[in-house]
Amino acid sequence: MKLYLYFLLNCCFSDSMRMHKNILVLGAGRSASVLISYLLKQAEQYAWKITVADVALQQAQAQVSNHPCGEALLFSIHDATNAPGVIAQADVVISLLPAHLHPLVASLCLTAGKPLLTASYVSDEMKLFDTEARQKNILLLNECGLDPGIDHMSAMQVMDRIRQAGGELTSFESFTGGLIAPETDPLNPWRYKFTWNPRNVVMAGQGTAKFIQDNHFKYVPYQQLFLRTTPVHVPGFGDYEGYANRDSLKYQRTYQLENIQTLVRGTLRNKGFCSAWNVLVQLGCCDDSYKMENVNTMTHAGFVQSFLSGLHPAVEEICQRFQVLPDGEEIKRLVWSGLFSEEPVGLDAGTPAQVLEHILNKRWRLSPGDKDFIVMWHRFKYLQKGKVKQVEAYLTATGSNEVQTAMAQTVGLPLGIAAKLLVQGKLKATGVVIPVTPEFYEPILAELATFGIALKETEA
């Protein structure tokens, strides 16, 4: 009893006995579960305070779960009265808010002189903070999750090793996917469920993918993206397909690959996913640019029919338009998703993308006991002493359940480890950066390996 009281006093949050360090986590959704659990364990060891802030106080409270070193707060980044004070009281801020809100968080962090960590891509708006952050010696670390994040760090570790051994890189390909474990929902023909933000999945690939292939710049528009896939084989796990993701070209300088012949980063899916998803893309179901009419009375079948001529039954017309078979894998996936059923959509209004997300979420939401599955794959080609060599590397992770997911683990742990390193004074970088230098990747990857998250390599 005395030991427990001593521990409780050391985790006291009163002004007179304030914790040594306060790590603030903004956002308490399911994806935050592993990050917060990790930080609370560290707080026990180092006498830190972990503050979890969310617009839904109950969510924050559930994540803290009455831990003596944790505190839950009702918080909105748009609350100009409260938000600056909450951030000012933190020593490190981790934002799991939607990516478009990160610049607002960054602005408040710079005003308060606090470092910020996110797992999101560096936006053009975020880049504008670089000069001020450097002047103030403040770290604004982005892309420190899974993809982007572990992909950067694991790739740079291998590439730096190749360079140090005198190798010259000629090709780098990298694909990552959040899928479902083989034992999860075995009748699901997509082999996929929503393990992250469903909207991001439905909107994936919009815009033009940019990469280098065999010394040629390639630009793949959205309407072609899911037709142009790369086959990927992962030893012991099988065959997958990858499609190019966003702008790979912007990492050419970051990865120090100015003379590279092939550079492509992409998203990994199980075989057959892309051809079925392409049907939805070509129909217009993923369009987010306008609101549909009469959504409140629409059925799933009515949603699909709104993109067809109506001269033939929906399945027949889709088969004709896309040259697929009535009993083919594409139709099987669409049928399984309930897209031809007379079930009401259940929304009052929405864009095509919003309606599709709502329909898919009925079948693609993780159910109790479901386990997700992460696959990351890299291929490096290089010249060394006149010989062509190749390294293939892969990483996998399986979730424990529908809450403690592999996605939450592989996104949350890098952020948590980076926060610990920062609080301990082991990270010296400032400005708007991503974790591509040894200062970041060596300690973060080393600790991830203790959780079983590490690349396995084969060389030819």
C-alpha cells in the first residue's frame, strides 16, 4: 500500500508537485491506442505526465483508463481560448488529428515554443514553418508513422549501408499495405477491411502518381492508376500487387537518389483488389466533387445504378463495360460488398465517395476479434565493383484484435519512441523534418525490433 501511494504521489498533477515532463497527445481515436499505452508505460518509469485531449472527452478517458500518470481533457484545436494554453503546458505535442489541422497545431506550437510530432505527410503549408522552427530551435517532425515513417527509416538504413560499402543505387521500389490477417473474415474476397481512416481509403490515389521507371519520368492519372500495378512476392506470405502512391519524385533528393534509374513508392493490396476497385473508380463512385440527390431514399443498388445507363441489369452492364465475367472475381467482390442489394444506404446526403464509404463500412468495418495485417516490401538494386546486386526486404505485423491493431502499433510506436527520445534530449534536429537520418532511424528501428517490427532481408 505504501509503495502504491508513493507511486501515486509521483504521478500527481497538482501545481505543487508537477511532473517532470508533460507529453500531450491530440486525438484519442482507435488509432491512438498503442501510442497512448506505450507512453503511459514510459511515464511510469520516468515520472512523466501523459495528457490525452480530444473533442470527445469519453474517448480520451477510455484511452487513459484511470492511469495515475494520465489525464484526459476535452479539447478542440479550434477553441482559441483554451487550445493555446493546453499546448503551452506541454513539453512535447503529438498530433493524431486530421492532417489538414496539423498546420494549425504547428502554429500554436511555434508560438508556445513546443516541438510537434505527426505521422502525416509534410504539406506545403507545413513547409512554410521551417525557417521559424529553425530560428526557434524547435523540431516539427512529420512522416513518423508506418507509411510514411517506418518505410523511410528502414529504407534509408539499407541505402546508407549500401553506400558505405561502395555501392551505387540504381533502383528503389517500396510498397506498404494495411490488410487483414489470413484467419480474419476468410470469406471476404477483397482480403481487406478499414484499418485506418475509411475516407482516406476511398479517396486513395486521387491526383496523379509521379515516379521514375527505367530512367523515364512517369505520370499516371487517377483513371489509369489501378490498371498499372506491380507484382510483389513476399516470402512465406504470398503474392500481392502494388500501385503507385502520390509523388515519389519528391523523395529523390531526400533519399539522396539524384542519379536513380527507378524510384517508386506505392500501396500494397492483395491480388485482385485493384481490378475490382478500378470498376468503382471508373463508374464514378469515388468522386467527391458534388452532392448526390435523393440519398435519403437511395438503396445500395440504386447508388450503383445511378452511374449506369439502365438499359441492362447492373451486373450485365458492368460486365460489358469492363470486360469482366459474371462469375469473375471483380463481380464477386462487388456482390460481397452489398453493392447490388436493396438495403437502404442510410445517409441523408453525401457525395458519391461519402456514400460509397458508408456502404463499404457496413462490411469493411473491423469486427470484434478481427486482426489486421501489415506488409511492407522494399527492393533495392545497385552496382558494386561492376556487379549488379539486389536486396529485397520485407516487414510484417499482425494486430492483436480490432482495437490493438497492427496499424495502430506501427503508426503509434514510432511516434511514441520519437517523443521519448526528444524528451530525453537525444534528438537535436530542428525545423520541419522527416526521419531519414541516423539520428532518428537508428534508435527508433532498434526499439521497434524489440516489439518484433523489423525488416527481413534477402540478397542476390
